[in-house]
Amino acid sequence: MRLFAAACAATCLIAAPAVAKDKSKSITPYVDAGQVLVADLSGGGEVLTYSTIGAGVDASIQTRRVEVQLSYKYERRFDWQNDVADQDTHSGLARAAVKVAPGFTVEGGALATRARSDIRGDAPTNLAGNVRNVSQVYSVYGGPTFHTGNGPASVSAAYRFGYTKVEAPTISSIDPAAPPVDVFDSSTNHLAQVRAGVKAGTFLPVGLSVAGAWQREEMSQLDQKFDGKYGRADAVLPIGRGLAIVGGVGYEKIEITQKDALRDGTGAIVRDGAGRFVTDPASPPRIAYEIEGIFWDAGVLYKPNARLMLEARAGRRYDSMSYTGSLQWQISRRSGLQVGVYDSVQSFGRQLASDLAALPTSFNVPTDSFGDQFDGCIFGDSGTAAGGCLTNALGSVASANYRARGITGVLAMNSGRTTLGLGAGYANRRYLVPAGSSVLAGSSDDTYYAQLFASRALSGRSGVNGNMFVNYYQSGIAGAPGVFGGGAAGSYYHSFGPLSAVASLGISSFEVDGEGSNTQAQAQLGLRYGF
């Protein structure tokens, strides 16, 4: 419903012009191979080496009717001394929007990446070597969008289906004596939305709109179910050049249920071989969270031109004060800034699908030889779509529903041969589970993150790029340590026609309070052949 509030305010005040797309098409499949060295700098002196082979594709189609970008890679690791676990990894991001007919668009997205499994455990920023507390994540969403009326009145509707799957971590970093936390498996969710509105000056001096939405999710963990129904009305009153007062009132009904975990004779939770809680078949659904009633918000909207929009709202929702806002600034044709302040009831699957849908259909593909290309911030290559960060969800996989509050910002600057990207944010999750069901009851956690990306083409055949990360995680579970992680990696590449070579160096470190730190240096030499 926050999406509707922003959309209502913006469209009721002023209509933004459509952005013309240059026709372009590029599809490049490839294979690659590399040799990686990992050195322990924490005092152990251990040095690991392993080989990698991979295959992938980079594709982009940008026309007036079709906007598609895909970057995907499969990689297999081989260790010749049996010191590193052989692993298969998938890393990829796809976003697409196809204009089937005037006012009718089908869009979707897909993500394959790796994420921290437990917020209390290791926080590796570079994923070379035997990495603990990391799970493979897959997420996909898609659906149609309908919009009619670019004049005084408009009607829009949308439907979105999402699916998320998380594999259990290969190597855990949590003390077996620590209180157990469930491990996410899979979820499906549906979202339907409709809105109608008129701009200010059409019939009244204020712009008016009404909107409604229904969302449902089913999670495999403990048979969790989320059901939310919403309706709201908004008004926009222009008071000056590009400045307006906005406000809205709505009614919502949310219900979250789950079953109890099975317990043994000692009262301990029974877990399967992957560490997931086993559902008690005799347990009835228990209420984890429910709310029904009126919510409201009010604020200001500033949009002096089509390149800048600032909105800030305060109100009451979920039985407490709620604050939201956004800033969108097109600095130039290829550079932009986006900031968002959010407050909503979420789950890992729903939040990841929402973040994925907010990413641009044209983005810069980061080159990170040691980490995962798509587990942090994604930077766009257009001033109208600066990008977004996935760290608020991927910072750690949550197995329960929660109230999500935070702020995230992305700055993307593209000029000539140089690309710069900066992303940062803060995320708080307050878990919504039945009392006494697990250690998450009544707890919350915090994630702080920042990322810097830079690339520079030295010539038509060569270039350099680099990434820097810093993160801090704090769980509200009693006795849980704070976890700090940081790292940097850089690469030089040179192409010889379809064949290209890359040399990379990196360093990463994380520290778990009370358990010491772990620092590693990484190096890689690789070859890629594009078809």
C-alpha cells in the first residue's frame, strides 16, 4: 500500500513524461576457467588453492516495447588436495518489461545469489574458500500491469506472483549449544492491486484517488500463512510550484498464522537433517500477528520538475507511529540518486520479491571474482533508475514474518568510460511469532550496510573495476553477538577478441564479538571465451 500512496500522490500532482529507449540488442554466452588462491591472515597461515570452471550469458535488449537484461553464471569449484569443498554455485539477475499493448505490460524478474543464513554467524564479504553460514537463494516474480488514462483521470491494476527457495547452508558457523533458529525453505506469494484517481484541477482543487490490494503468502516453515487486505483513499493539495500537501486514510486487515514445532521428550525442538524445524502435525494454526483497523498518514510532496521528486509522510499504522518517504533525483541522463524510507509487514520471500521488482531493467553488471555479484546493491545505468539494494533482505535469511523498517539509498554515476556506484542503508526487523514458539518471539535485529563500486575502461579492450563492502549485524536474541564484516576486491581485464583474461586481488575480514576475527587475502587468474 505504500506503493499506492506514492503513486497516487505523484500522478495526482503531475504526470512524468515517458522515457524514450534507444534500440539495442546484445547476447553473449561464454565459458570461463580460473585458478584461485586463498591465504589466511589471521595467524593460522593456511593457504588454499582450487580451480573453477563456469558458463554463463550476458544479454540485454532495450527497445521501445521490450526492456530485458540478464546476467547469469554457473560455476563449479574443484579442489585437488581435498582442502576445499567442491561446490556448485549459481549467480544471476534478470529483469524484464514487455509492452504487449498500449497500457498493458508484462514484467518479471529472477535472482540467483548467496546470502547469510543466520544473523548470529559469520559475515563473509568475499566467498572464496570454505565459506560458512552461506545459503544459495533463488527468487522469481512476474505478472501483468494495466494502466489507462494519461490525462486528468487514470485507472491501473497489477498482479504479481512470487516464489523464493533457499538451500540449507553447506557449512554452519553457529555453536550447536546456541538456541536454534529455523532455516527458511520456500514460499509462494500473490499480490493484486487496483487504483483509480483524478489529478488536481480536474473536478476539485485537490487530486483524489482510491486504491485496494490483497496479498497472500504460504511458507513451508511451520505451515506459515500471511493474508493481508488493504484499502485507502488519498488526497493531494497543490500549494505552490511543485509543492503539495498529501494525506491518506485506509483500512487494513492482516492475519499471520503458523503451527508449532514438534518437540521431543525433553522439550527440545525436533529438526530435520537440514536443520529446519519439523512441524507438529497435531498443532492447530496459532496466531502470530493480527491487526484490523484504520491507518493514516500525511506529509508533503515536492516535485518541481520531471527530474526531482521528494516525499515525506508520517502517520499511524500497526498500533504505532509510522514514517515513510522517498527521494528520486535524475542528476543527468545517466546518473541518479534514489532514497527510500519504509515501514511494512514483510517476510523474506515477500521483501525479496518487492526489492527485485524495484530494480531497473537496465543495470551495470559488477565484476566480483570472489563474492557474489548480486547479493548487495545493484546500480542502474540510467538517471531515471539509479538502482536498489538487496542487503536489507539478503543480510540474513529470516524464517518468520516481521515488521520491516529502515532506509536505503543508491547513487549511480555513469560518465564516459567511468562508472561509480554507492549504496548504503539500515534495516530493522521485529519478528512476529507466537509467544513461546521460538527464541525469535519478541526479538528484533539490525543490519547496517554500505557498498562502493567503481569501474573504468582504460581502452576499448581493457579496464579496471573494484568493490568495497562494510556490514554490521546485531541480533536481538539473548546472548547473540554483534557481527562485523568488510572487504574489498579489484580486477584488471584485457580482451583479445573473443578471449579475455582477468587478474583479481581481494581481502576480506569479519569479526564475531567474543570469538575473534577472520581475515583472508584472495587472488585469481582467469580466462573467458565469449561466443
